[in-house]
Amino acid sequence: MTTYVGEAVDRVDGTAKTTGGARFSAEYPYPDLAHAALVHATVARGRITRLDTTAAEAVPGVIAVLTHRNAPPLKPAPRVTPLNLATLASGTSVNYLNTDEVHWNGQPVAVVVAESPEAAQEAAHLVEVAYAHLPATVDFAAAEPDAKPQKSNLIMSGGAVKGDPEAALAAAPVALDLRYTTPPHHHNAIEPHATTAHWADGRLTLHDGAQNIYWTRDHLAMRFGIPKDDIRVLSPFVGGAFGGKTMVWPGTILAAMAAKATGRPVRLMLTREGVYRTVGGRTPSTQRVAVGADESGRMTALIHTSVTLTGRVGGGPEQVTSQTRHLYDAAAIRVQQNLVELDVLSNTVMRAPGESIGTFALEATVDELAYRLGVDPIELRARNEPARNPMDGKAFAHRKLRECFEQGAKEFGWAGRNPEPRSTRDGRWLVGTGVAAAYHPSWQFPANVTVRLSADGTALVRCGFHEMGMGGATAQAQIAADALGLPVEAVTVEYGDTRLPTGPGAGGSAQTASVAAALVAACEKLTRLARALARRTPGAAGASYPEILRLAGRDSIEARVGSDTRLGTAVGQLRFAGKLMSDRRRWVKAACGAQFCEVRVDADTGEVRVTRWLGVFDVGRVINAKTAASQLRGGIVMGIGMALAEETLVDPRTGRIMNASLSEYHVPVHADVPAIEIRYLDDPDPTMPLGLIGVGEVSITGVAGAIANAVFHATGRRIRDLPITLDKLL
Amino acid sequence: MKDFAYLSAPDVPTALQAIARPGARFLGGGTNLVDLMRQNIERPDTVIDITRLPLDRVEELPGGGLRVGALVRNSHLAAHRAVRERYPMLAQAILAGASGQLRNMATVGGNLLQRTRCAYFTDLSAGCNKRQPGSGCDAVGGFNRNAAVLGASASCVATHPSDMCVALAALDAVVELESVRGVRRVPLTGFHRLPGDTPQVETEIAADELITAVELPALPVAAASRYRKIRDRASYAFALVSVAAAMHARDGVITDIRLALGGVATRPWRAHQAERELLGAPATEESFRRAAEAELAAAVPQSQNGFKIELAQRAITATLRQLLTEGGAA
């Protein structure tokens, strides 16, 4: 029975957030709270040769200035091992304030602790540091030709080949071989990263905006050499993250270190500039997409290669070519990702890492092929729609891409479109429309959950998952309410606390499905318990679950899925790995969609405005119509930024980010975003819990491709380098 | 932020006395100064709050001009009926800048003294002759997509960021300055200096002077005028190119013209060369284009901003075309 699942239920934390009642990590009061500020290195690579903290220490209110000379020891960042996924959490491998080495322009080289944030900031400004420069490679464009092929691992394959695509390309009657570039991006969550750290009796309490509180806990335990049970991480509200709060970045560690060194609770809220300097962003990329087709438009060759960067001190590959393994039924396919190491801050995950920029290059190429062939771009995609995964013949768990395009074409009014570039003009505006496919693999992670049902008719769901604004607690309350036959208001969901049963990280668009799987199982256990109780209780037959408890004289009953003991965790991870492997052997699972847009380009100045948007998505079953649509809409807004404006400017001479502010890094403003229509098929994926596929990332994919295609339709110009700024259209 | 003394001046004489203190700065809306203080680009010892001074009125001048007090808020000036009727380009220019919240705070006097948004000016680790004379200009050979193509020098290529000042340059506005030594008037077009080899000296204002008003002379041609701003997103971005234009044509011949450019020059740029070309010329697309080319003939691009030359020419042409076909906009 579903009463709430699928409905547009108001978010459970809406009132708290709109009234200021929701407390974020920088808002926890402690008596005796001290404030910290960072000093950032100004060279890309070097050694500290001189460090003078005299002036900083003289600022009234300064408690301590921590540098590599006096900071408490920190254990090195752990080596990555598949036996402990928390080892993946190191933002960088640098041993902050335990070394005189500088590995990126912006690395923290000192932390000031003071009685006020103002005093801390002022003292941070007065710390004098001189460096001996060491040779540094910071220019991605210059280093990119020296990239090395990415090695494959369990999580990500670096490359794959089917047939002989280069030969097929050379032989193809119609062929394109194109190069694309995308710049670095930053997440720009509205809440800057913030940590409040408090030590008592050797135990650490940490309020930290995080996407994986267990990774944060385990990582800090390794760095400070204490048992992980001595650390409690609380993160009930996170003001946006988009991947930027997945890893443990220096601010979190240094807040804990500063609190330890001073014996005071310490709050470290990064400045906006501090976020750019100490939290990684999306890698830049260069991409080659080549496609060959016969005259009917059937693809005979498809090649997609990429180069992305990692920091020499951390970061990882990005699955830029992922969607190209799944979207088109080409006879021969090659994908290969390549990497170059630079002396810059580690790259990190950012909304749809890989597919967001990979779909730009692929979908722009497909559009170009459609024009070359004189075939409608949607028709061309239909002609190349695979029945099975093109790379290896695996079954699709749920493949409704064609349906998305068909519904979208109908609602957008695609039929009868004049494909001729520059064919539509409205006053000074050249008008164009474009489409692109959206694609994002779906994941599922282990989750432990307890559900307690009380005789007063309420239920408590406990799971340490994360709420960064997407509505996770609301969705889980809906699921529990349906499973237990309760009103949704009667369900309380606790999350964002490492004392709770271990929840999944918020990543890979997997959190809702991961928690739902465990929650549904826990609710089934609970209702079995309740029915068993009913059988032993006179008069309880046919009673509601709370009524059964009352008749049986029980205050509450509880069910648990998963165990947080060491053994339980190991068994859980093993079971998860087993299921993941068997799932991956059987199916290719993904969310997908069709993006439709209209743009207007000023005929004189090249200014681009997006004026219409329709996204039709297959995300399986939707739990909350309102929050799901909002998340899908948010991804499109972010994609519009990526397409038209966003670019982190890294000075190729110094490796320094030169637009570390929201006034100079251009995210879309309201005036850049049209009304966005969202549709979803609401067709459950039978292989996923409750049939749901994640909605967090798929909608940013395809956006830049659709816009680039619409810009071509409007102007006749193919722009293959993001962002599509007006100077490229003059 | 460095600790500073704060005092609030009740009247102009008190403010003019107080500015004699070493390291003293006037504080208007604070929309630029406070940001720069947070970034340690500005580190005043004393901040003199002038927002209580009686300089917040827009007054009629004999003959149809306006006298705008230096503390009139940008939003107030943009909404002022006389401004919208007589100088629509000015209202448009103000509304094209910043955000509603910033315009509610920002003052007319402060807007004249805005500092550049060149990335190297606001990064203390970079070389910038404007911030630290003699430290070089890292924008040359660096990120200079936003830099100036007109009026730049070897020592500085930073643009003046104001939208409002572009309209004021076109409107023959006059800046009124007061100090203990008296009152003087400087035309807006002479108020901002070219960088030369002293880019740290940005205006004609002396260290002890206070902007008290901006005067707008009666200018009938301005009643049909436009401000066109071209930028990287639809709102809340500085101009790549902007054009303030007023034009009058009779029998197809241009009889009066005011033209100024923003985003392309080291100061609000009055397009004298283009005006000379246009006055008496036929009001046609060819004239507009020729005048635009003449104005930009002296332009010198940096490594990333060459597009501004073509963009400015197109923007001038498009704005004049729009004035001709659609008239001014209020």
C-alpha cells in the first residue's frame, strides 16, 4: 500500500530551515568557544624558509598561532585500501602543519586561534611566511599532452575496447573526429565548509558539514591516533555540498587540531576564498570524441578519450567516458581515460563526476553527426539505441531513454522543427533549440537502520545518513509511514550522527535507495514482530500495529537491519561487495533522461540566454514528487552554469586560483534560469529497492550538450570549449 | 580585519576636519570599502561614517539640471522621476549594476570611487602597481579577459568597474568636491585619471576632499537615451562592454550625440572620437559602425581581451541602431 510514496510531501525540516531553527556546523555554541582562521601558502610548490608570527601573536585576543614548528603531531594520511573504504577520504596526503613543504598554492601553512573570528582573521593576515620555490607543474593545457592511461580498479575502469574502432572510423562513409575542452569547476555550496571541534577527556565531538560522517570520523581517528569510538561527528544540516563535502579537507582536521592544541572548543568556518584554496573541485578535461556512421546513420565506430588531472598530493580519475559505454549501439567502441599529475590541490568529486562533462562532448558530437547526415538528432539516437549494453552485451536493468525522448519531443513541440541553423529570429535574438541525452549510473551502498514503533502510534527511524538539502529524511519518513501504516507526521527520522546505525555516504545518487533498502527490510521485520505479538495477545487480531502494542502492554518494539560491531560491519561490507559484483555482472543500471532547451543568442553581441527547458527523466519510482523535481531542477541549473559561465581560473604561472569568490566565479543567477519543466516516467526499476533510482546527479548530465546544440541551431556555430561565453560567438 | 577607530560625522565641517587624521577614510554605503577592508586591500586607521551628512537629496537646478547629493543611494537615484524622464540612460546604468541590496546601500559619491575588480588587484600575493606601486602588473600575461583595451599603460590595464559613471561621463556631469580649503568642481570626464605610470592615483580628488554632489546639466538630447550592458551572465556581473548613448537626428542627420563606454577602458570612457565622427553624419548603420571603428582605432588588446574591440564596435552600433529605431527607453 502506498499512501505517501510518490506524493509531494512537505519536507520535514522545512520549518526549521525557513525559521532559522536548523543549526549548521558553524552555529553550535560552546562556552569558551574560540575561533580559527587559516593562512594559505602563496606558492605552488616550495619550502617554508622564514616564518614570523610575532605580529600575529600580538593581535589582542589571539590564543595561539599554530605552524609546522609548534603544531601537535598528526599521523600521515592513510594508504588507500579496499578493506577500509574510509581510507579514500583523504582530501590530500599532506600532513598539515607537520611539514615545511608546500604542495599547492593555497595549502594551509598556519592556523590562528583567537577569541573572535575577526581577531583570528587579522592575525592570519599578519603571519609572515617566505618560501623557497621548487619547480612546479601547474598548467593543465601545457601538461595535458603528457597524460598517461588511467589504470583500471574495482570501482572504475580506465578504458575498454570492442572491435577495431580506429579502422572502422577510417572506413566510415561519414566520420567526425572532434576535440573538446572543459575548465575546472568548483561546487560553491551556499554554506562554506565549517567545523566546530570540542575535545573532552580525550574524546572529540565534531560538528562538521559532511557527506560521509563515518569517513570523517574514521579519518580523524587515523590522523589523531585514537579509537574511532572516541569521535562523534554530527552533521544534521548541511548547506549544500555537491561532492565538495565528501572527502576530509584540511579545515576539518585543522579545527580538531586547533581545539586539541588550545584546550578550547574551536570553530573554523572557511571564508569563501578559503573554500576555493583548500577544497578540491572538478578537474578540467580535454576530450576526443570520434564517430563513424553509415549513410543510414548507424554508428560503426565510436571513440571517446579524455585527459583529466589529479593533484600530486591526491585526487583521482574521473569517469569522463562512462556514458559512452552505454548510450549508443556502435559496432566498434573504444573508451580510454588518461591522467596527468599536477602540483595543484587534489581534484574531487563534483555532481556527476565524469558524466557531466563527458555527456557534453558525446552529445554535442552526436548532434553534429545528425546534421552531417541530415537526420533529426532524436531520430539518430533512436537508430542507435541499443537493446543490450553495447560494450559487453549485458542486460539493462531499466532502459527507458527512448520513452524519455518521445515524451519530451511531444511536450516540447519538437516535431516540425526547422533544423536549419540561423533559421529563426525574434528581433535581435537568434533562436535555437537543442536536445541531449542524460545518463548517470545508479549505485547502492550498505546501510544499517533501526526502526522503533511505539504504542503511542509514533515511529522512530535511525540511520546515520546525510541531509544536504535533497530531502532525504522526508523521503525515508514517507517510506516508513507507508510500511507501518502510520501518518507521515508520526514518523521521526534521526540522521547525521555517527552514534546512529551506520548510514551510507551521500554520493553517487545512492543514498535514498541505499537507506530505503534497509528501511523496508527493517519495517518488514518490525511488522512481523508486531504480527507475532498480535497472535499471542487476546483481542489483537486485526488491530493496528500501535494498538497491538497497547493491548500487549508493550511501550515499543524495535527492529534492526545491519550491525555496527566490527564483525557486523565486515560482514555487511562483504555482503555489499558480493551483491555489487553480482549486480554488475548481471545488469547495467542507470538513470537517464532527455534534455530539451531553447536558447536565444543576441545577433550583435553573442549573449546567450536560455529561455525554455524541459527535462524528461527515467529515475525509477519517485518517492517525493516535490523534492525529486526540485533536485532534478537544481542539476539543470548547475548544468546551465557549466555550459555558459562557470570556470575556475587557475593562473598557469603560479597555480593560484584567481577568481576565488562568488562575484568572479559566475554561477547562474536567477535571471539566467528560465522556468524549468520536469517530467519523470515514474516507472519502477525492478532491480532497485522500491524501484527507485537516484535523482541527485542525472539531471546535470546532458545540459551543456543540449545548450551547445541549441547554440549551434541558433547561430550555426559549434562551440566545443566550455563555457560558451559570448566572445566565442562573435 | 584591522582594528580601526570609527566616528560618525554629524556635519560636513566635522567630516572635513576628521579626514586630516592619518589613515582616515570616509565610509558611505560601504559596499566596496568594507569588502576591501575584509580582504586587507584597504586598512584604514579611522573610518569616518558620513551617512548622516545632509547630502542625500536630489535638487532641481535652474535651467532643468539636477544636483544629486553625494549620499543619495543608487537605488533612490535610479527610481527618481526626473532622472528617469530626463536621463533614462543613468537610471538604466544604475539598475544594470550590482544587486538590489547593494544599490540600496551604495552612494553616488562612493560609486565614483569604486576600485577595479581586476583579480590581481584583490589578491595580495600578486603583483599590482595600483595596489603596491612598483610590484608589477600580473594581469599582463595573466587573466586579462576583463582588462582594458583603451587608456591602459604598461603599468596597469585594469578597468574602471562602474556602470553609473559611464552614464555620467556621457551626460557631462560635474563632480563637486569640498575640503577645508573650499569647494571646487571637476567635470566627470576629467575626474578619473588614466593610469600612466601612477595607477595608484585614480582620481583628481585630494586626500582631504569630500565628494558632496554630482551635477547633471540640462541636456535635452538625453531624454532619448539608452544604456546597454554586455556581460557574462544576465545579472550581477561587471560589464565586458557597456555603452551609454543619447542621440538626436533631424532629417536623417545626427544633430546631437553623447556616447560613453564602460568595461573597455581604465576610466569611464567618453567616446569623443566617435562623437566627432557622428555629429552631422547621416544616422545610418554605416555611420555608426565607422564611428565605432574610429573610437576603437587606438585600442590595444591584451592576450585574452581582443574580443572587446569587436564587441565594443558591435555594441555601439547596436545601441545607436536601437536608439534610432526604437528611441530611448525610460
